[in-house]
Amino acid sequence: MTTAPPTISPVEVSPQRAWLALSVLMAGMFMSLLDTTIVNVALPTIRDSLGASEATLSWIISGYALAFGLVLIPAGRIGDRFGHKWVFFTGLLIFTLASLWAGVAQDETQLIVARVVQGLGGGIFFPPVTAFVQLMFPPMKRGKAFAIMGAVIGVSSALGPIVGGLLIEAIGEETGWRWIFAINLPIGVLALVAAALLLPTGAEGKKLSTDIVGLVLLAGSLVAILVPLIQGQDEGWPLWTYLSLAGGVVLLVAFGFWERFVVARGQEPLVPPHLFSHKAFTGGVILALVYFAAFTSIFFTISLLWQAGLGHTALESGLVSTPFAIGSIIGASQSDRLAQRLGRTVLSIGVALLSVGLIALWLILLLVPTADLTSWDLLGPMLIAGFGSGLFIAPNNRFIIATVDRAEAGAASGVIGTMQRIGSAIGIAVIGSILFGLVDSYGIAGPADLAPAFGQAATVSLFTSAAFAVAAFFLVFALPKKVSTH
């Protein structure tokens, strides 16, 4: 999702070792992104097993995404200073241990904290992935490596619900959700050994930014905004939720002023303010946030509707997402070739197809009685939405980064990656608040009320996701029409 600056010095490594190292990096990336969506199908079973609240279900997804996004930029800077190999190794180790913690969690608080730590680990080892692609591959090979990375991004996110459903079906609902996290252990251990043996060292030594105040202000503002969005509905929107939202906005403004102050002192800011002097970059960053808010929230809504509302199994819930995964794989496989031929148009087509798919899903939920819904009703829209998502996700970063000077590419990519993860967190927070709020307002008297309650709530939630997607479609036109294939 991010690319490293083109100014870093390449590392001498044989082509064969470079591709072997890439497979290790992709294994780590696949795990971290799979965990953004694999948990969705486990939410109802986690709720029953731990007696978790509705807010906890949102925190399990949003807490991971928020922590992931907050450490992307600092992790990239630390990699520049001390070497990307051991930053990758450290992040992967934290992620693997946190997966074990999540798998054995005994209550909802432990699970939330474990998910946040897991997100921190994923965010730490993600920047070295793109840095190594830049370091190990010459320009003519780099495009292929980034295309593989883009495919992994789309496919891992789309496959999450299917893999989660298969695990819960095979092991059982009571403990199956724990294996969703435990499955990371063997993969993580193998990847750690391979990373120590195969990843090259070198290219470290760049001066480390010490903008701790900027990081605290940014983290504080996002937490202050997300906490009331997640907890507000569960607690009846008391006064503190509105004060927290207002405080979050104040902290975000303070962050902007602080970054300008850091630059004026001749120091390196966490987020260079001059990046946003490029109107196209600003539009692209907002596009990243809005698109991921729409994309990630789809699985959250469908999983809860299918299981909590209609009483289907986790596997049946995961299979509903299969057309999306298939479409995403096909779209991602063609995205690089189409981007070279069509330029920005491929992004417009991708977001347009996602929008059409989500609008179709909304109409189906609106017009078909909830109790009569089948997976066949959703097949076509999910396939269309998945194909559009595959077309968009792989090449979109290249177009956003092209809006700034080449020397700013590293800083720009860090901002984009952060906004994508924050968009995921905000999307889940908003959709979760809408979904659970409408379910609670329905006045469920018995099991017979579950289907219509979740049906109405999911209809509004999908409409909101579709609105995010339509907004993303218009934001695409802020990007340049063509970019260099290298």
C-alpha cells in the first residue's frame, strides 16, 4: 500500500534471492491484511463465547486498523535509520506473539488489547515490505514486484471471511474463532526464520525524525474521534462523546500547526505539511481514506447480517464473500496492464464498479424480504464490486504518489498508507454505530425479530458504504491522467 522513496540506495542482491525474499515479505503482508477481514465472520461467535458487547465487536476491527495505521510512518523512519530487515523481523515477531495472545484471550478487554498490539506489529513490519521492493529490484522489474504486492493486498483482504468461515466450521463455533488468530503462529515462525536468512541488510543510516509530539497529537486526535464513534451507541451518546469528538478535531488542528512549527525550526516533521500544497495529493489522500472506509465495511455488515440476523454458519457467511474474492483476484491480475494502457481511467472504472456493486446490494436488501435472502441474490453484485476493487487497489498508490515531487515519494507513501488504515477504522466505527444503533432501536422481542431488525440495519449500513464509494469515484478525478510505469 505504500512505496519507498526512490532516492534510497539499492542493495546488492541476486535476482533469485530477491524473489525468494519477496515471497517472505508477501507472506507477512498476507497475514497482516488477512487479519483485517478474517475476524468479521467470527464476531458473532466471539460475542457468544466471551459475552462481548456491540462496542467490543467494533473495537476488534477498528482497534487493529487504527494501531496499524498510526505506526506506519514512524516504522518507515526507524527502518531508514537502523535497517529495514530488523524492523520487519521485530514487527512480525510482535504480530505473531499478539496473535497467540488474542487466541487465548479470556475476556473482551484482553482480546481488544491483543488486537491493538497485533495491529501495531502489522504496522511496524509493513513499511519494510515496500522499502525492500524498492531496494532489491531494478526499475524494469519493480513494476512486476509491485503488481504482485497489489494482488496480495486485494486477495488477502477478500479471502479473510472465507478462511475464517472454514476454520470455524471445521473446529466449531465455541473455540473456532481462537484458531483464526492461532493459525498465524506457524506461518509467523516460518516467516521469521526465512526473514533472518533471506532478507538483505544495508541502506540504513538516514537521520531519524524525533517528532514525538506530532505522533502524540495525531494519535490522540484519532483516538478521541474514534472512541465516541465506537462507544457512543453502546452508552446512549452521553455528553462525553460529543466533547471527545470536538476535542479530537482540536487536536487534529493542533497537529497541523505543530508540523508547520517543526518545519520552521528546520527539523523533520512526522507529516511534511508542504505535501498538502499539492491539491491533487490532498484529493488523493482523501480518496484513500474514503475508499477504504467503503471497502472494509462491506464484510462487517454482510457477516453480521448473515450470521446474527439470518442464523447462518460462519462458513456460509464466508462463502457469501467468495464472488468478491474471485472478482478481486481477476481485477488485480489485469490492473497493471490496464493502468499502462488506460491511465487514470482504470481507477475510475474500478471505483465505478465497486459503487455499482454496493448500490445493487443495497437495492437487493431494500426490495427482497430479509428472510428470503440467499447467497445467490448477492452473487452478481459481490462479483462486480470485487472486480472493481481489484482494478483499483493495485495501481492507486502509484497515481497518488505521482502528484508530488519524486523526492517526496517516501513521505507521501507513508501518509497514504496511514490514511488507508485510518479509513478502515473510521468506516468500521461509523458502520458499526449505524448497524447496532438501528438493531437496538428495532425493539427485538424474540428470535423472530432478528432477521427484520438486522435486515433494516444492514440496508442502511450498505447505503452508507455505497455513499462512501460514490464519493471516492468523484475524488479519483483529482489524480493525474497518466503516470510513469517505473
